[in-house]
Amino acid sequence: RQAAPFTNWLRSVTFGSPGGAGQFVTVGEGGLIALSADGTNWQRRTSPTTADLNRVVWDGAQFLAVGNGGKILSSGSGLVWQAENSGATNTLNAAAGRVGSRLVERDTELRLSENRSSWSNELDAAKPFRAPPWTYLTALWDGTSYLVGGRTGMLVEGFKTNASASSTVWLESTESP
């Protein structure tokens, strides 16, 4: 057990290597963001939100934190955080990504950003291969595709094909090729 200079409940921690220097980032209640080089000594950072933050991930180039009210924050270093607008309004519980592509999700929200400037709604009925509307609770980038899981064991895979280069194909696990 380690003492920390804050009493907020922590909801997620990740490790990343901005600029080649590894560091831990944790997020939690009230918009808490804190950094540590060793996992023991933590320094609170200024957060652009007071909304609870539920998950933080490192995508290989930057940290991404998500939280209540559709809040999305990003930081290349972990030191300074910027708010992003994905159009999500529900509580976001999960995030995943890689350099150049990020995914956030929760109750009837599944948003994808592939250019770091805009977010698409992957549940949009106008999309040819949209994700099924569901309550999603976790997300993972496995190196070739996104895997998102939800209530009652729902597992959905999102990937690109040569035929669908401009859009992500979403299939329930029972439909995967």
C-alpha cells in the first residue's frame, strides 16, 4: 500500500513512454489526473474537467482518458491535458487505441477517431457495417482489430478490409470470419 497526496477514488491506471521516458498515469473521481515515474510518488496534474474519469490508456503516442458526460481528455506527455469533443454524451467507461486510431465506448456509445481530429459514431444506422447498439463496457486493440465487450457476454470485433477501407466493419463474435 502506498500513500498518495489525494483521497479521490482511483478508477484506472496505465503506463506509457512519452519521449522515451516511462511514466504511470492514474485517473479518478472529480477529474483527478496524477503522474508517477515510479508508481510510488504521485503528482496531481491540472485537469480540464471535474467529471469523474473512468479509464486511461496509452495508445503509443499519447494518453487518452474518458469519463462521465462523454468527457474525453488527451495528452502527449501526461503533463498538460486537452478536452476533446466526440459528440458522446453518455458516461464513457472504456478506451483503446493505437497510433492514429482511438476508440471510446459505453451505454449506446461507440465512437472512433482515425485522424485525431474528428470522431465517428459507429452505431449510426447509415453506416454499412455499423456496430450493434449495445451497452459496451470494455475495449481492446489487439494489433489488428478492436474488440469490444458488453453486457450478457456481447463481444464485437471491428476491423478494416480492402473492400471497406473507408469504414470499419463491426461483427458480433458469432459472425466473425
